[in-house]
Amino acid sequence: MILQLQHDGGPRCRTDLGTDLGLDDLYLRIAHDCARRRAPPRLSGTELRRYEQGYQFRMLVEPAALLEPGYRIDRPAFRRVRTQQRAVLESRWPISRAAIFEAGVAFHTTITGGAGNAFITNALARVNELRRLVESRVKVNRAEVAQHCEQHLQLLDLIEAGELTAAADFLRQHLESARKAAMELS
């Protein structure tokens, strides 16, 4: 939306569709939008099944990525995601769902990216599109977020120590734990 100042009637808002709104209408739209965001709708059965299937797919693919021949650590990217995970873990709340989600996606994308397999990267990007839609409607559980961040840091330690088999096992358990928690919240 674009806010325009008009001399004759005061501030007005023009939407992308060309509709003019007065400030009262704009405030009502904002309040309505905020109310919808506070009370996200329940997920349909189909959405829940696909969401769970996404986790099942990730439990197959992400640990396998760590075991790909020639797996390489991108040290600058690992430092970035380590910093992000610590920031989420140590930050003051509330933190937006979007910020938490993006930090998790960056983490998983970084560790699986070490496989250098475009098919894995592209498949996980598609799963993350579905996750983004679903997780934007799920209540954030602070304790779960902290647990996931701690597990992410442990995974980075295992991978950097060259313990890729142990990291793959730990990642599978991490994803199973996240799946169970997510299904309870949704």
C-alpha cells in the first residue's frame, strides 16, 4: 500500500488495486489483519499429511546428504549459521516466527549443501515452501525453539569434527523430535 498526502481530505492510502482508503479504514484493516495473525486457522487434514510427509522426506534426505562422498564444509557459512543459532537461543523474546523459521532453514540448507547435490538442495527448497506456509500459522514454543537451536549447535560440532555418521544419526533424531513437536502444535 502507498500512503499519499492529499491537501483536500488529509492522508489517504491507495492499495495495490487502486482502492482509496481513509485512515479509519486503514486502521480497521490493520487491526483485522493483526487479529487474524494472532489466531491462525487450523490446518486441514491434507495440509497436515503433507506437512508430516515433508518431515518424513527430510528424515530420509538430510542425513543422507551428510554421508554423500565428498561432503565439504563451507566454513564461512557454518560460522554464519552458528552465529544465527546462538542469536536465536540468546535473544530476548518475542522473536518473530519468520525469523525463527529462516534461521532454521538457513541451518539445514547449509549443512545439506555440503553434499554438493543440486537435487537434494532443490527438493528441500520445495519442502521448505510448504513448511513456510504451515509454520506461519503454528504457535511458537519457546522451549522447543531453544532445544532445536542447541541441537543445531551440537550438529555443527559433530560435522566440523568429521563425525558425519554420528551427525547423520543425530540429525535423524533431531528431525523426528521436531516432527513430533510440530504435529502436536498443529
